[in-house]
Amino acid sequence: MVSALLPFEGPADLSRIEAPVTLKAYLICAFAACGGLFFGYDTGWINGVLGMPYFITLYTGYQYDYDKKQPIGVDPTNFGLPSSTKSLMTSILSCGTFFGALIAGDIADFIGRRLTIIIGCLIFCVGAILQIASTNQTVLFVFGRLIAGLGVGFISTVIILYMSEIAPRKVRGALVSAYQFCITVGILLANCVVYATQDRNDTGSYRIPIGVQFLWAVILGTGLFILPESPRYHVMKGQLHSAAKSLAYVRGQPIESEYIKDELAEIVANHEYEMQVVPQTSYIGSWVACFHGSLRKGNSNIRRIILGCGLQMWQQLTGINFIFYFGTTFFQQLGTISNPFFISLITTLVNVLSTPISFVAIEYLGRRFLLIYGALGMVIMQYIVAIVGTTAGRVEADDPAAVRAMIAFICLNIFFFATTWGPTGWVVIGECFPLPIRSRGVGISTACNWFWNCIIAVVAPYMVGTSKGSANLGPKIFFIWGSLCIFSMLFAYFLVPEMKGLTLEQIDKMMEEVSPRKSKKWMPKTTFVAELARRDQEKSRQQWRDVNAATNVGGVESGMGGCGYNQEGNEMGNMDPYGAQHGAGVQGGYGGNSPSMGRDPYESPNTVRY
Ligand code: BGC
């Protein structure tokens, strides 16, 4: 079966452009999703550490009585780091991640996705060491956080890219959602570790939460050393044999499988097609290309950048991080709550437990449905919180039942976020960019997430703060978040196409042919291979030869690099799927004796030519 490689026989067989899903594919993606732990954990631990007595003493000199659990010689309300220090220590991470995300998109195209993630882990470790080494040097601590942020930026960008590129189309949404799940688990773990060490009277109080992160770095870095590079990266670099090996590995199929040939041919043809639309220029030119095209065309690069950045911006403007970053303080201000920390822990738990629902929902209901109705759900929940908070739930009303109702609706709001905008924001940015600008597009979109994350971290305390110069909005802030969710909903309705069940290459075609609102009904009619072939018969003939050569045992390139993978490559090198043509290199599978591969489709007497 070589249909996708038989462009002259009419539309290629659409059902064969991807191999069946294997357990291996699930496991590889599930492992890569661990990158989300960094994201969640690193955003989660800082709030707790900034409130720890030992850390406060270290940076302010105020003393604390650990037996009586109260500060010595200073009013408890004044026992804390200055707001400016807190703000700097919190937001510097987002600053690092912002730049890390932008740089990583670039690097991932030069050295590959896998290596960029490994480098991200190393950078992150350097940052963590600097933070652990600092005792009361604000500059060193802040610098360490900046460096760690760079590493997190690398990882948070490239993991999405890597997962989207290796995941099978039918479960891509679910697998990338696993990344979001790891983010939520990271936040929860950070809360638990900080809770466990907060009362320590030694440097372990803050060094342990920071040190735990090495574990994620070691697990992810080591694992990726063994996993293969993204086949789409190899295609971009023109390394077809490596791409074939890599694809065979992630699909759990033999390299000579027809599925691998068909899928690879489609990736190659799509890349060719895209390169014709956006030709390669200089380094600056390739950045400019990301913003190229007409705003009216759904598949122009600029429209995709708007889609990616807009999604990440509106995801942040749902206000979810207000709850995770400032929930404890907000619950304290509501009065009547005896243990605000416990309530925060519950909100984090709701986040973790709700996210897996998205694994199924994203594939059954689709991206658009989740984004539109998820935003609607958040509008309703946040308005209810705001209305109750400004009436029966007011502090002066002193009504514990009303406050409990507010907390319940905040949890429902988290449920809506966790099952919809949380994962879908990441899934869509992994899917919406064409290969030539994919890594930069994902990088720019991720940077956008961190940018707005930072803005909210800086602005929100002033919105609800009670001190002079603050707006003291209290629960009214939920009117603002709820209203912003209306914009999130409109954005999804008008600008986000449905991508469920399509390959990354078909998504490209769909964005070209229909508007987001009609995208749900779009069905692929042809393949890029067939399309290109019609345009350029000769080019496709060469493609067929190249792909055959690449999937042939001898191959045109040497090994892949990376431990476990090389081993597999060698094993494959000893097999001869095509009969007589042992290691025959470029011509191996093409004119040989194998019944399936030895046939030259272009010479076949049965070929129906256009
Ligand atoms: C967001 C984070 C947020 C987290 C909460 C992610 O998708 O990008 O900013 O803290 O979800 O689960």
C-alpha cells in the first residue's frame, strides 16, 4: 500500500496518513508531559516561601518565636518582606520565562526539540543552585530565579512543540492535556512541600522546596536523552532517514511499514508546500515571516500568531492565577474563614482532579466547544461570586454560609478552567502553526502567556489591596474577571478553528480553506502529497525516491544520536525488509525485488495518470 506516495493516482488514501496508536506513543508523550511539573511547581512554591518566618528573618532581620508562632518585637501585620521585594522575587521568574520561551523557539529549530529541552533542564538546575546558594543576598536569589525562569521558558515552550509533533492526531489533544495536568500536579506538590517545611527554623525551610525541583530536571533530562527527536524537525532539516527512524520509533512500527512511508511523505509534502508559501530568507527575515500575510486569511502566519498569542492572553485574563497566586490573602479578607491555607489547598486539588476530564472532552467535544462553553461557565461562576460577595457575603454581613457559597462557586470556576481553557490553550498553540514557523510561533505564544501571567501577578495585589493607593475591590474583582471571560468566549467563537482529529498537516489545509466558524464540518479531501504532485510531477517523483531511500535499511544518513534510540537504529540496520537490496542506500527500496516496495509506482501499468 503506497497510496499516499502515489500522487498520480488521484487523492491519496486519507485513512493511511498516520499509523495506528500504540501504547508506546502514549508512554512517550505521557513522559514528555512531565515538563509541566516545572511550570506548576516553580510558580507554586514562591508564594509559600515568601511567607515563611525563616525566610522573612533572613531578608529583613525581624526575629520570630517558633514556639509561640509569633514575631518578636514587631507587629505581626508588619512581619513580612517589603512589597517591592516580594513583587521582584515573584515576577522575575515570569521575566526569565518570557525570554526563555522566545529564545527556545529559535534554538529548537537549530539544534532540535529534544536537545533544547535537555539544555532547558541544565539551565534550570543552574538557576536552582544559585537560589539555594544565596543566604540573604537578594541579588543572587533574584538572579537565580531569573536563570531558573529561562530554563522553565525553554521547557514550557519546547515540550508543547515536541508533544504536538510526536503525538498521534486522534489523541494529540488528550496527550497535550496531560501537560496541563502535570502543571496542576506541580502546583499542588509545591503547596504540599511548602506546607511541610514552612515552620522549620533553618535554611531547609526554603532550600528543600527549591531543591526538590532537581528531581524533575533529572527525570525529564535523562528521559529525553533516551527518547527520539521529533520527526518533523528532521523533515525540516532535510534529514529524511532520521525522520523515518524517529517516526517509526514513536509510532511503534517497523521503519519499512507502509504507514510510516505514507505519514512521512505527507509531512514532507506539507513542508514543501509551506516553504513555497513562506520562502526561507535571512535570520531576521525568518522572524519577520512569522508576522507575514493578510489579516483576512485564516491561514496567514500573522493570523496564526494572533490565534496563539490571543489564546494565551485570554487564558491568563480568565483570572485563574488570581486565585492561585492570591487566593490565601483573598480568603483571609473574606473573614469567617479559620484556615485560608486549607481552602487554597482545596482549590489546588479541585484544579488537579478536574483536569483529567479534559483528556476525554477535548477529543469528543473538540477545542472550540471547550473554549466557548468553558468561558461561558466561568462568566456565570465569577459573576455569581461577585454578586454574593457584594451582597450576603460582604465582610460586614458576617454570613459564613454566604462565604462558603462563594468558595463553592470559586471551585466551580476552577473546574471550568481546568477542563477547558487550561489544557486547550496549550493544545491549540501546539497545533496551529505550520512547520516553518512552528517553533517560533509556539515560543511567541508561550512568551505571551508568561507576559500576561506577570502583569496579573504585579497588578492584582493592587486591585484587591486595602493599603493606600490600592483599589480595594474585594470580591468585586470577580466582576472584572467574569467580564474578561466574555471576551475570551468571543475570541474562541470568532478566531479558534476546530482541530480535533486532524493531522498537523490537515490543520494547515483546513485553516486555508474555511473560517473558524465553519471549521468543525471541514473534512480532508486530499493530501499534500497528492496536491503537490498535481503541481509538480517531477518533484514528487524525487520525493518518492527520497522517502524510499530514507526508509530503506541502508539509509542515506548515519545514526540518530541518543542512547536507546541508536540501539534501535542498529537493530533496524540488520534487517532487510526489501529482500535482496541489503543496505543498498538510495536506490534500495525503489527498483528492488520486494513485492510492495520494489514496484515503481510511476512506471506501473495500472497507474491512472492525470
Ligand atoms: C496556566 C497557568 C495556570 C495553570 C493553572 C495553566 O494553563 O497557563 O498560568 O497557573 O494553568 O492550572
